[in-house]
Amino acid sequence: GVDSAPGGSGGGGDAKIVLGFAQVGAESGWRTANTKSVQDAAKDAGIDLKFSDAQQKQENQIKAIRSYIQQKVDVIAFSPVVESGWDTVLKEAKTANIPVVLTDRAVDSADDSLYVTFLGSDFVAEGKKAGDWVVKEFADASTVKIAQLEGTTGSAPAIDRAEGFADVIKADPKFTIVASQTGDFTRAGGKQVTEALLKSNPDINLIYAHNDDMGLGAIEAIEAAGKVPGQDIKLVTVDAVKDGMTALSEGKINFIVECSPLLGPQLMDVVKKVKAGESVEKRILTEETTFTPEQAKEALPSRQY
Ligand code: AHR
């Protein structure tokens, strides 16, 4: 039980695993909870975590990954801000023999030997769950005008949540997406887009927001326009963070599809296995549910984030 000196030269069999983690940013409540989960889990697992925040910029993430390669960390994990453009830096990690774990978001690289595994949610399934709820909720309506608040352009959750949702609602032509714009997964973005939207499309029936934060911003804009969120305009969002769940319990949001940010413990397990040379599944899925206002009221008191 003696702590090994950092960077200690040889001999010690208990040298800490060094993990470099390149986070997307701090754009949402989800992201804050995800960062905390990774930091807490690293501590609990005795893993030396090097953490960087890319402020939603791919070039910053690439720089961080390159610096982890230079520092010769044992494992690199990252949540890619967008899907494309990673092959070069991933090849550099591979050449340096440093295994890479994708957490939360995927890359669209054709060569899947560039990463060990992808740990996170099925975003297409989340979009489908949102769509399924809409179909039921508006079963008796003859036309439904929908506005979509998209996540960060080019990111896996924005692409996949749009796709899953569109797949479900296309079955009935009464559903039309009359506007679809990015709010970059932020509350301010959701508010701004909704303000403009309410002017160009004042008769929308529903807003589908790719995350809670943008939905919360939309609520502010709807209220400022003198309308009642959850009634005049219904809202379905993704994440189920505390502020989202609170709005759901108050009937301002009507339905939330859960996306769990608590990936830290699973990530540390994977990192240990990879370091020990054990094999891991190429795709590790997160378990998730959905919430109605009643279910939100029940879940809120014990909600961790
Ligand atoms: O990648 C996960 C998404 O990123 C979350 O749903 C969103 O809130 C976050 O910004």
C-alpha cells in the first residue's frame, strides 16, 4: 500500500495507469455530469487522469490528443465533438501504440482498428423513442407542425437523434418538420433559435430538442412570447438531467428520453482491461429509459445529476 512516485523509474509494480481524456467542453448539464463521473471514477479506480476541455472545438481536441501521445499516456479516451476528421490523429496514436477508447460519441472512420471500443448510448434509438412518444401523443391530431432544435452540427448525437426521430414520424404525412436548426446543445442556443422560430412559425405544435438544455432555453423563449410551454407548444427532449426533469415534473416539458452521462465507472473498467491486455467488446451500450411527468416526480429526489 505505498504510493508509487509519479514517473518513478522502474521496479514498482503498482505504477498508476495514466489516462488522457479529451472532453468536448462544458456545453450542457449532461456534459458537466459526465465530466464529474469520469473524474470521480478515475479517483475511485486509482487511475491518474489527465483531463482537457476542448470548448466544443475539434482542433482543441486534436491538440489535446497529440499532447497525450507525446506524454506517452497508457490510454487515451475522448468524446469526439464531431464525427468526421479523426483518422490522422487516430493513426498517430496507433503508431505510438496507445489504445484509444471512444466514450459517448462515435467517429465515422472506416477503419475501426483505430479505436478499441466505443462506449456510450444508442442515439438513433433515443431519436426513435422521442418519435414514438410523438406519434402516441398526437394520435388524434390531423396535422402536427414540428420544430427541431438540433445539437452541434456534425456531432453523432445530432445526426443520429434526427435520423431516429425522422424514421418514426415519416410513417404518417400529418407530421411535418417545419423548421430544424442547431442550438449547439446549449441553453442560450435553444433560446435564440426558438425566439426566431416563434416569429417565423408561430403555429408550431411541438418542439423536439436534441437535449434538455436547448429545451430549457426554448421554454424561456416560449414564455417570453406569452405562450404556455407544455400546453400551447409541447416539448420532447433528450438527457434527463435534473433541470430537465424538474421542468418535466412541472409540465413544461412533456416527455424526456434518457441519455446517461454516468460513463465514468464503465470507462475505468475498460481502461484497466485494455492496459492488462484483455479484450473488450467493440461496442458497449449504455442502459437507458424514458420519463413522463409522473415518473420524473418520482425519480427526482434520488436523481444524482
Ligand atoms: O453526446 C451527448 C450529448 O452531448 C448530450 O445529449 C448533450 O446534452 C451533450 O451536450
